[in-house]
Amino acid sequence: MTIATTGGQAGSALERGAGGGAGGTLADVVETVLDKGVVIDAQVSVAVVGIQLLEINARIVIASVETYLRFAEAVDRLSITPKNQKGLPDLVGDAAGAATKGRAISGLGKAAQEISGAVADSLSDRGRDRERPRRRRDEER
Amino acid sequence: MTDEQAQPGGATGLFIYGIVPSDVEPTPDAEGVGDPPGEVTVVRHGELAALVSEVGLEEPMGRPADLTAYQTLLDGTAAVAPVLPVRFGTVVTGSDAVEDLLAAHHDRFANALDEFEDRLQYTVHGRFDEEAVISDFLAENSSAAALADQVRGRPEAESREERIRLGEMISQGVELRREAENRTLIDTLTPYVVSHAPRLPSNELDAMNVAFLVDTEDEEEFVRVLEEFAEQRRGLIRMRLLGPLAPYDFVTAHQLAE
């Protein structure tokens, strides 16, 4: 795992992942390369493999009832009603302080876990993967 | 070459990684897809060459290791020479087919390679911190905040409809915020890049997802400006920079299939 410090400062707000799949997660690799690149047409004899994987990237993010309920759940987790919630400049100011750094870092770890989980799902069980959108549509009815 | 099409089962084909100038030579440690990894070689024609390795046609393709090998090879190549990535999973019957392909599109590929000389791709990802972006949204939207007060702490079973309504409002708010962040990112970096290519969001909490083609002499400045941009969003957006990469998102103009 390469965490380059091109900017020279540790704790930079910008995480770096090197190319070559070395610095990134599998999710990064999947997102970077799938469904990209020159497409060769059939005037030369071509066999294309890996079609199932190509479909993963074709899944677009579609807002669904599941998503909505998850957002509402996140509201439950917000500690206090944000009646006089700070605007963005305040948030940024706070986050630069040492006190909030720990929180930012733990939140980050969670996000990373979620990503790898998502890819494990899509890679390990393609059959089930394809079922999911159908199930979602049913629920919306 | 049509007589090559009917290959019996168990035969092998050539997996094509990318197209490069003919003076590119794979290093001996270059590993291809497959298990064990195939040996990467080149097939040359005129000013062009294709990076290829032999694969069994019956072999399952698309394991994580295959994807990583593909990207490692292309990104490693891009660091030293221009390369046109060929879509993952492209396998042709043999070196004759590769030569045909290079011959049929020789000038087009050569021009495209010229364009990528000394240029690399960087991909910028941003992911909203869920709590921070929702708090921001509720602060600016009083009807959503009122709804949030109604559902907070109540079980889902008895507040399901309100929850769906609230979630939908948040979802739309996040989407607008995403559009704005993407625009700002592109505007901020435009002076330091050759071009940009928007990418589709891969998650509901995506804040930005854009590929940039960067001239090697502008790389440092590009990264410096991006770091500043990320610093201004610390706590709200988790920002990541992937690269340098082969120009995966910039070859669409050179697609041959219509």
C-alpha cells in the first residue's frame, strides 16, 4: 500500500493510491479498468471473455427505498437536532482542529470497509448480484 | 482470417492488454493474466505493437488477480510510454489476428498514441461523510429538518412513510451537492489538465468522481492544487487521488465498434 506524500505533509486531506493496482483496493481496480479501453470490433476474429464482470460496472447507482431508509436511519444517529447547524466554513474550521481529527480517521476506516465489502459481494456472488435490482423494484411497488 | 474463428475447445487465444509504440519491450518480470500468470509479449506491425499474453480459452477470466495484473501492466507501461488500453477481456485467436487489427487501424492508433505522449490519467474520488452531509442538508432545509424531528427515535414500523419521504429529500439534496462539487472540482483543476472525463457515481454518498488527463510537466501543480481543495473539505468529503494511471477514460473517442 503506497501512501505517497507528494505534498510533503503527513495528515494530508488527500489520500493517494498509486497506479498499478498497488495503492488501491480491489474496488479501485474494478472501477478503474472495467468497461474502459478500446473496443475491438468483430472484423478480426474476437472472443470476449469476462462478460459477467463487465456487467458490474453497468450497475448505476439508483436511488431506492432502501437508500432512503438508510439515510433516515443516519438521521437517527445524528447526535442532536441540527437546529442551528453550522455551515460549511465552520465545519471545515472545526475539522482542522486536533480534537476532531480522531473522529475523521475512524470514520474513514469505516468507509474503507464498506467499499471492500461491496466488492466482495459483487465479485463473489454474481448470481445473487443480478437478483438484487429485481428485488429492489419489487419493494418499490 | 475467418478460418481461424472455429477453434476447438481447449485451444488458446491471445489476451490483448493495450497498444503501444513498436519500440516498447516488455520487461521479463511483467506478469499477465491467468493462473499461473501468462508471459507478456508483443506483436508488432509498422509503428505499433500490442501487449499480449497467451490464455486458455476455457480458463475462467476475471478473477481479482487478473484485473490487478491487467492494470499493473498498463499503468507500468504508461509510466514509460504512451499506451492505449484495450478493454479488459479482449481475446483474439492468434498473432495473425492481432496484426490484422493493428494494420486495419494503424494511423488511428498511431495518432492516438501521439496524443498520449507524456500524459497520464489521474482519477479523483470523493466520498461524503454521511453525518456531515446530512447535517449540512438539514441545516439548509427546514421542512426536511422538521420531518427529521418527527421520525428521530421512532421505530421504522410506525414511521416508515415519513422515513421514506425524508430519505428521498436527503437523497436529492446529496445529488445536488454532488453535481455542485463535481463542477467545482473540474473548474478548479481545468487550468492544470489537458482534459477531463466525468465518471458515474459508484455509491449514493459519492461526492465526486472525475478522471483527468494531465501533462507530466503539470503533475506537481495539479496535485498541489488538489491537496488544497481536499483540505478545504476535510471532515465533509473523504478525497482520494488514484494514479498515475494509463488513460483508461480517454480512449473512448478511439473506440472502433459502432
